[in-house]
Amino acid sequence: MTDLILDAIAWGGYLGIALLMALENIIPPIPSEVIMGLGGMAVARGQMAMVPLVVAGTIGSTAGNYVWYYLGRHIGYARFRPFVDRHGRWLTMEWEDVEALHRFFVRRGGGVVFVFRFMPTFRTIVSLPAGITGMPVGRFLVWTFAGSLIWNTILAAAGVYLGSRFAELDRYVGPLAIAVMVAIVIGYVWRVATWKPRRR
């Protein structure tokens, strides 16, 4: 995975960073920590500049999240109910949970989108309910861009700090990313197996 990302960065430059960050938010297996970390290392080696790197990464993050937001907006709040009623077990939720989520997003949706930008996996998932609950697109994009800008700056700065110590990053980040994905899958399976609906 790392070699693929390095090749894409070398070939595509800032556009490659933007595309990889967009894909990371649509298809999560490529972690943003690795992409922006490697971009930061490229800055340390003089191959990239910090500001364009962060801007490109943030544009990509925002575009990738917008895909999920658009999907949620297309589904809509009302049209989501039959899906929840039919597949609630696999979603481990009922319509009452969706209603509570809707009320919460109406009150604090912007802050939730912003804070979730700093959380693995959830930073992508949060875009779907934002769209379903009808959060205004401008508000969604502003909060997503702001949270992504801060997070990507931190990741790129970490890459600059690590500099040429790529072997240290590769040794730990790869297994850590795999461990996180495994933990998420196990947690989901456990939740599905133990979930019981409140109503029959």
C-alpha cells in the first residue's frame, strides 16, 4: 500500500494528494494519516510545499465527504425509514434512533461534523446523516473544510517532523491501520450479534 501511495504522490503531485484524500473518504482503506504523513515527508525533502499540500489534501477530503453527503441528501429523511425498518438489525438502529439523530443534527450538526473530522472512520460516516437530515450544503462544506484543514495540517506537520525516518512510520502505521480496521469489524459483528430491538 505504501509503495502505491508513494508512486501516486510522485506521479500526481498535489493533484495526486487531492485524489487520494478524496478516495480515502469514499473508500476508507487508504488512511489519511499515511497520505498526509508522506506528503509532509515530501515537504521535508524539498519535493513539495506545505501550504499547497495542506490545501490540496483538504480539498480532496471535502470532496470525498461531499459524495457521502450527496448520497444522504438524495436518500432523504422520509425515504430512509423503509430502509431502516427493513434492515434495522444490520444497521443496529431503529427509526426512533434516526429521529433522535435528526433532532441532534438540527441543533448541533455543524459542530458534530467539525469534531468528527478528527476521528478515524467516523469522519467519513458522519457525512451520510448530515445529508439525510438536510443540513444546508454550505454549512456542511464549511465545517468539513475547517475540520479537515486542521487535521491535515497536523498530519503533514508530523510528516515533516519525521522527515527521512520513513521506516519508523511504515513499521508502525501499517499494522496500526490494520488493527483499527479489524477492531471496527469485530465491534460491528459484536453489536449486530447482541443488538435487540426495543419494539417487536
